[in-house]
Amino acid sequence: MFVYNYPIYYNIAGNKQGNIVKALLQRVTRADVTVDGKLLGKIGPGFVVLLGVAADDAEKDADYLADKIVNLRVFSDDEGKFNLSALQVKAGLLVISQFTLMADARKGRRPNFTSAALPDKAEGLYNYFINKIGESGLKVETGSFGAHMLVKILNDGPVTLMLDSKEKPAV
């Protein structure tokens, strides 16, 4: 199995973005993930959640995104309007770790990953998120943290949304 190595220039001191767990959410009719030819997770209609964790993220950021994802109304009702949530349609959820969501490609030709959490912290928060989203009662499948994965996604709509915990409303 091939495991991604985080770049040598990894430097959390350069992180200026604050708490930003990011989730790229894709509504799908079906999706699956394999590692080394072995099927790890498979869902029917639902969401693929590509999850990136920042260096200074905390459980509250994962809590916010988990709640937002299961309650976000982007599934169509009988009239074709976005009125139903993942909870209401009993959607499947395929959660994939995706540190490249934290890339900053504004300068140069190589992305900078200084805002990404180190692997130990990222894996802990990734697992916390999976447990939190699983509390919804929806079927949750996952990939393998840090592994080279092949993810097959049949995007429905297509409906693709970028969510991040820094965009939550003030309470």
C-alpha cells in the first residue's frame, strides 16, 4: 500500500487561516472507495464527503460540519426542489480523508500545505468526525486515512458544495 508523505516544507507556524475543517460535499447516486484493489466502502444515494483538517482545528469544527452535512437540504422533494436532508432521505455517507483540500496554490507551481494538520492530529479529528456523523444513524463508510485511494463517484445533479467550519454563523 502506498501512503502519502506530507511535504518536507510542512510548517504549522505558517498557518494564518484559523479553524477551517473543510468538507467538499458531493451528492451522489453511488460511490465506492478501494485501496490496493480491496473495496473499503460503498454507498448508494447520498454524499461523498472529502474532509480536510487544518493545523489548529478542534472537535467543535468537526461537530459543526457533521451537523451541517446531515441536515443540509439538497435532496429533491417530489417537486424537484432542494427540500430534503440526508437524514430525511436516509442517505449513505462515504467519508474520505483529503489533506489536499488544505492546499494553497496561489504562489509558485507547487501547492503549499502549511495549513494542513499533521497526520496524527488530522487522523484523530477525521475519526472523531466519522463517529460524530455516525451518531445521526445514517450509514457511514470510509476510506483509509493516508492511503492512496481510488474513489469512484457518480455525482448526482451534479451537486457539489464546499463547506468549511470558519463560515459558521456567530452564536
